Amino acid sequence: MKSILRKIRKAIVPLALLVVRVIFRLMLGDESFAQYVKKRVSPPIDVSPINVPFAPPPNIIPDKLIGDFTLNREIPVLYFYLDSRVLDNQAVVRNTRKKYKETFKQLDERSFSYYGNDMQAFYDVMINYPFRDKTVLVWGLAGCNCEAMAVWNNAEKVYVVDYNKPICDHEKIEVLSHDELESKQIRTDFAFSYSSFEHDGLGRYGDPINPFGDIKAMSDAHRFLKQDGVLFLGVPLGKDCLCWNAHRIYGKHRLPLLLKGWQCLDVFDVNVIYTKNYPFDLPLGTHIQNLLALRKTDKDFPDNDILNVNTDEEKTTDRGKTCRLDVLKRINEIILNTKKYT
């Protein structure tokens, strides 16, 4: 009888594990399943700087920081662990002169596809905010993208800042570490941060663990812009969520903290979704990434008369197909509510 039970167990257990793996693969993907198992059976990783050049990020949120990371548990957490550090200059971004030449040609032909369909939003940004003879600061670089678009759009000088310094072989582009940027005290006309600040403070790219790393990054972006300078910001928008340690998603709780000190001028979004509260009604854990044009201000938030301005349909057409005044209005409503209750 025992031998029969052993045979049944040997047959059932692998099948059960296979079923669990398939379910998680459908939900999270192969890498996420492995990391999910790892975080369940492994203790948190020490965040002390024991590795070179950066310590590995913790695979779960340190207990003492949960309150700050979740704004006293207002923000739910989903686990999606990634370690994207660049070790010993391996896999560092290398943008050669040849690469830039090819990219400029693709931009001329409207065939540049680094951001897929989202490129139309970037084109609309560059039409509405000309870079000719302006200085531009790019926060974070994972390929040949925003810095190339700035040069192509006739920027006078482009600075790139990253924890993992890329190589950018172009006379108009200067690459800096965060410390080097501090020492130079640069002030630029425009800045780009697309798919960057939502990662800051999560350790994924070797940056220090900081519950408010994204807020600090926005403060730095504010500091290194000229008065009335404009930041083009792309972060995930949806229901508030922390996907540890991949990224944050910004909704009614954290978005106002991110936009403190800024006036949202425009929202450029290629998605043709027109639900009542888009994008803040998307399912938890899902998001869209658009481009917000943010003007640096000397106030925490714009005056109510600016936030209450009724936008018209004409402006949408004039400023390009991706200009979304309905999303701009919803962002302003979130800011108004924040001002009302703080």
C-alpha cells in the first residue's frame, strides 16, 4: 500500500508544480515566478555596500521602510523583483557616431521606433516645444533615445546623467555622474525623464534604497532647470501601486507629491482610451506611460484659477493628435483635491 502511495505522490507532485508554474508564468512571466519563489523562501538581502560597484537591491521591502514606501499603507504592493545593475561596465550603453547617424536618419523619416507607438507623442512634444539653441538635460539613459532626439531637434547642448554612465560619442552630448552634475551646477532650458524617476530609490539600478527617491529626483530636476524651464516627464500612471522593486505607478496619492513645484502644461498620450477616469481607472498593477510637459514654478502647486481652466477641443487639434486635455484636467483635479485637504 505504501509503495502505491509513493508512486501516486511521485506522479502528482511534479504535475502540481507544473500547474503552479504555468499559472504564475501566465500571470507574471518566467523571471517573476522565480523571483516570487525566491522572495518567499529567502530572507531580505542586506543593503549594505558589500558588492562592487553597488549592493544588490533587497528582494522584499525592508520592514522599517514599509510605511514610507506605501505612504502609511495607502499604496498597495505587488512583487516584481529585478536586479538591473551594471557590474564592472558590462552591458553599458554605447552610442557610437554611426548609431547617432542612423538614428537621425530614422527621425527624419519618422521611422525611429525606440519607443514604439509612443514616438508620436515625442514628435508632438518637439513641435510644440522647439529645442533650437536650447540646453537639455536627460535623466537616465537606457539606449539611444531622448538625447538623440534633442540633438536632432537642434539643441545647442545636451547633458546625460545616469548612475550607470553611458558612452555617447557626439560633440553636443556630455555624460555626467550625479556627483559631476552637482559640481558643475548646470541650469538647462529643458529636461527629459522618461521611464526613469519611477525607479529611483528602489535599488533596481544600483541606486540607494530611498522611499522618496522619486521625489528627490523631481526636486533635483527642478533645481537644475532654469526659471520657467520645462521637464518632459514619462512615468507610469494608473491606480497607486508599488511594484517592488521594478517601478512605482502614480495615482491620486503619490502623483501630487511628484508634481509639487510644477505646473502641468500638456499631456501627450498615444492611447485611444476614453473611459470616465482614464488612466486612473486602469486595473491595479497596469498603467500607461505618457509625456507630461511640466513647467518649473516657485510654488508648491499652481493657483486654483489655473487648475480650474476649462480646456477646449480646438487646442487638442492645434497641439497634435496625442495632446490629451481630458487627462490634463484629471491631473489638475487630483492636485485641486490635494490642496483642499492639506
